[in-house]
Amino acid sequence: MTHEWVEQKNKEYHEQFKDYPQALVDEWNRIPEWAKNAIDRRVVDVEIKLFEALAKLNEEPDSFDVHRLVTETDSGSFFVKWYINHDIEMGADSDEALKKISKEFEKLRDMAEKYEEFLEYKDRYLEAEDRIMEFDGDIIITDPCYLSHNMSNNERRKFECCDIGSHGIIGIESNTYYGDWRCTTFVPETNVKLGGFCADAGMVCVADLVSVLKFNPKYNDHLEKPWCATWIKNFKGVVRIAIDENKERWPAYIVHVVGHGVNKETGETIEFDTVQTGL
């Protein structure tokens, strides 16, 4: 996704919760007393008073406090209390009564669940921004965890595959959003296969081969394990790890690697794209 798209989506996401936590207080006040008495009022009343105070100060609550509201208004939390206090004494149809109570809290639970998620992942769209870098030389496309292949176990434990730059490796990395996968690298116009790569850590990276070998002289996947890494020689140009919004339910994004450049020795055009072709 472009930087502009990410900024706009993040702005829209924050806009949804501009009236919180007061919105939770207002929804709580809408619920009738007979329904409120079916839950543990001691806990919820404390949280509601906290939200009221924070709203006046224009401050946000901790996600834990919002989670408590979710838990205490969930039907499961007051089922036992209802059965003990009402079922036998009143002879009522407890299932119907519980459904009626749960319905009163349905909107509040939904609001609280979404607000809790917002507090924990406020900048959820920032991770969807495309990673872009210029390269000048041989590059590899692989799972960043593979860059530590053939190193000692102790050395591998210290390797941060989420931040290859901290190890002196020139490159970009991203979550696959799918998990482990197998991909094919190809020429867009002709569909000629250039290579393949896979992932065991649910990540993908594009890295300058010289800097990889400087970090790990024992690395040889590009020579001995071609299914693990696509090796593109003499590449001079721009590579983008494109993170596209997925219109389907899962995963949230579709990731592929796109390159536009030339062979620095021959001047021939080098263009490539990738597609997931296996699990």
C-alpha cells in the first residue's frame, strides 16, 4: 500500500473512536436497570466511573480496563449467577430470559471489543505500507530467517529476522500475512520462471547478497537450496515488497515482490514479480 493510503486508513480508523470512552458510558446508561442487575455491578460500575473521569480529561483508558467490561458483560459471565438466583425461585424460562439480557448488552460488548482492539493496535495500518529499496548488485528473495543458515545455534538465536538492517544486511523485510508459503518468481510479460523461495517464519525479505555474505560467510542457499531463495544477478533498480489489501476475509493482505531495473553489466531490462504457488 502507498504511504498516502496507509495515512488515510489510519486516520479513518482513529476517527471511529474519537468519542470514546464516553461512547461506552453513554451506551451503558442506555441499558435498563433490570438487565444491569444480572451482571457483577461492582466491577462494571468501577470501570464506567473510570471511563467517565477519563473522558472529562480527554484521556484514554488502558486496554485491560476495557477488556474487563467485555468480560463482565459477556453472557457467559452472568449465566451461573442467573441460574442460581432466578431459575428455581421464579420458575422462569431461564434460557429465554438470558437471551433477553444478553441482547441488551450486545451493542456495548461489540463497542468495547472494537475499542479494546483499537487501544492495542492503534496504528494497525502502518504495517501495510509497501517496503521499497534501491539495489545495485546481486539480490536474493527469501525468508529472512534463512540468512542465518549454517551459523551456530547461539548465533542464530541472536539473529533478528524482523530487523535485518541491524545486522548490517542491506535489504527490506515484511510479514507474509499468510504464514509459511512457497512462491515463484517470474517475468511478468512472458511468465518465464526466474526461481522460487519459501518461508518457515512467515516472513519475506529482499537482501543485497554481498551484505548477506559479509554477515554470514557460510550462507549458500542461493547455490545449494534454490527452493529457498531466488537469486537475481547484477540487478540495478528498485524492488518493492507490495502489500495489497485482500478483499477476501483472510489473510488481511496479499504480499508479493516486484522489481524494475536493469542488468548492470549488459543493460538489459530486468523485471520480476512473485506469486504464492504453494503452502
